[in-house]
Amino acid sequence: MGLGDMLVPLHLYQLPIDHECHDDSWVAAYSGKWQVKGYEKSAACLESESGISYKSVEFKLLESSIIGADWEGCIDSLYGIKNMTDEQRDTALFLVSQQCLLECLGRGDDSLALSLLRKQISKLQVGREKVHKLAFSLFSLGELGLDKVHDDCDVFQELRRNLVNELEKLLPPPITVPDRRLEHLVERVVGSQIDSCIYHNSLDPVSIYKDHSCGRDQIPTETIQILSDHKNEVWFVQFSNNGDYLASSSSDCTAIIWKIQEDGKLVLKHRLSSHQNPVSFVIWSPDDTMVLTCGNLEVLRLWDVETDPKKGICMWDCEGKEIKAWRGTRMPKVLDIAVTPNGEYLITIFSDKDIRILNVATNAERVISEEHPITSLSVSGDSKYLIVNLNSQEIHMWDVEGLWEKPLRYKGHRQHKYVIRSCFGGVNSTFIASGSENSQVYIWNRSGCDPIEVLSGHSMTVNCVSWNPRRHQMLASASDDQTIRIWGPNPSQKMHLKGLI
């Protein structure tokens, strides 16, 4: 059940009863909502006790004229309504004239219908296509079942009721209450509270009976597991798209695939050991059946996740021909690359300071130039935003479509000389996490430039972080201390909250 389906008690909104016009609009919104939901008796009771109808006097008069087929009265009513734009009035007049024309044709009065089309409808500024379509109905009325029918038949009554509904959506307030107005107001209030909650990280429905607020227990703040199977610095980690696996790579020349068990603990599934040089990068295929690994000054290797690693190797060149190796000799200096999850944009970092955004379908290209060298790139799960780490100790967020003139900036972490990688995370990519050269992990809410959490535990530089895309309270970090830390909510905080309930 959505927010708009809840019948909320009036007192929960603290209605501004000291201002009569505001109170009227609230009561009208409630009454209209209940009418739509079929609670006609409740709506009638509210209108009776308050003396306020969700239908204005002007609209009641217009509705009466339509139901009674008083078309001249309808037109007079529409011209008498103030605060209508010319476009709204012409559209309303067209709808009324269309109904009148159809009824003339239904009674066999073709000459009156033709006169109405030529003298009145054709003068309305509603677009030629609508007028031509209506003119065509002169010849296709039989297919609609409206030929030679009586004025008071059920078909006309239904069409008139539909016309009333269309005008109710078209006419401006306060003549009518805008469609779903109450739902819109409630959703805006709830949305505003969610936006102002820096720890919000849940898909659970938000109650409208109290102000919304989340605690630190909604995000990963405590180490829940330490993985120590790498024998040297861990340079990269990334969760699979389905959230069931974690891939890591290390300067020990291996990559490891970890399986997340039902209890949230990670166990080693495969150790990938065919590289001769340190493995700097791993990435998952969209269906999570393959992992691509990249060794320093070496080939790219493609591994099958489920089968024996020794039998699942494939290599190709930079042009996509399936051969044994892709050595990248023809590639320009590309520091990082990503494809948006929706597949629409290819984003690359090249020449140290430039972000190249290519629309795959149109080949339209846009370049964003930063003032400081870029070390890494990450894209949000909804494909709308990208973040880059700069060696100026800032993270910049840009919108992919190019609507922003300036980026949003995040600061607090330490980055001078090493490659530090950040990521989006949480529900709706609400958070940004990053490693740091001071051995800590930093978390920001996307709406603020200062970190909301600083996580301690590693003893050396944290090179990379990855937020689980399905388990929104799980974060992984890779460090030069040869470990991977898995972070989760503080269990003591959860127990404390349960004790208060």
C-alpha cells in the first residue's frame, strides 16, 4: 500500500485552521480523496459537517450543464472561470464542443455538427491534428456505436461523465482539486524527511505517524570480519552485481573470489593465480558469471566464476578479436573506465585531468576538465552521477547528462600520492565511501561535503572500498596492511534500539 492509499487523520497534518482559505483547501483535498477511493458516505459526512465541498460552485454548475447537455451553458461557464490560461480554456472548449458534435451526429443532425466543426472548433488553438481527427469521426461514427441513438441513451451519459472527469483534471485550482493532490503533499513531506536524514539507508516504508529519523545502525560502522588470505598489499575489491560475491586483487599476483554466506560471513571460493605480476584491477560481468582481472603491464584475463579457474581463461586484443592477449599497445593513456549500469554512457579518465563521457547510441561526447589529477572513477547505480578522486584530497561528483556547471565536493580524507578509490553505496546510492592514506575509511551522505563517519581499523593506506549493491549495510575495504575488512552496522546499537522498543 502506497502513501497515497492511507487515509490519514486530519490532526496529523496540523491544519492551519486560523486561515480559513487554507483550511478549506485541506478539507476539499481530503473529501476529494475519499470520493475517489469510493468512501462516498465518509466524504459526504465531512462535507456536511465542515460546510465545505471538494467541488467548487463553478465546477458544480459546469457539471450540471454537461449532464443536462446544456452546451451553451457549459461554454458560458468556461468563459466565466478566472485564472485559466488560453491553452487551458481552448482545450476545455474543444472537449465540450467535441461532445456536442458527437451527440449531434448521434441524433443524425449532420449539418449542425458540420457547422460546429467549421465555425467554432476549427478556431480553437488546440492543434490541427486534434481537429482533423475529430473531422474524421464524421465518417466513422458508426464504428463507435453512436449512429442514430437517442439523446438520453446510456452511451451519451457515459461520455458526458467522462467529459466531467477530463475537465476536473484540466481546470486549475481552486475550481477543482488537482489529481492526487493529497498523495503528492504527503509524499513531499515524507520525501523531505528522508532527504534530511543523513543515515537513511532502508527500503522499508516510512511511517507518517511520526517524524522520520535514522541512527548510525543503518550504515556500516564496525568491522564484522577481517579477510587475511592475501600475502601482500590488497589493491582492489568489488562486490558482484547480485551482492553474493566479492572479488579482490593484490600485489601478491593473485585475485580471490569470496562467497557471501547466508549469515553474512565471507568464505574463499576461488584463488586466481595465473598472473605473473601484481593484479591491480578486477571487474564483474553484468550477469556475475565472469570476472575480468588486470595485471600490471600484463594481459587481461577472463575467469568463469563457477568452474575450475584453470579452465576458464579467455584473452582478446583491444579491438575485440578473440585471441590470447590484450596488451593495450594501441590504447591512449586511460587511467580508469566505466560504463553506466543502463549501458547508455561510456566514461573514461584520460590525460590525468579529463573526464570523457560518450553517449554510446549517438556518439555525442562531452569532456569535463578537472584542475587536479584524477586517480579513480565510480558511477552511481542509477546511472545519473559519477565521482572522481583527485590528489587534491577532494572527491567531485558530476551528473552524467551534463546539467551541472560545477561539481559537488567532498573532503576530509587524505590523498596525496597513491591511487585511492571511492564508491557510491546504500539505498538509491545515497552515500559515498572512500579509502584514505591515513588508514581510515570515510563515509559521506551525498547531500553534504563533510564525512558523517570515519571508520578506523586498518593500519596502512586504504586503497579501495566497495559497497554491496544488494546488502545495503555491508561495505568492504582493501588495504596495504594485506587485509580486507568487511564493515557492518554496530550490533550493540541494534540491540540497544531493540531494548527501547
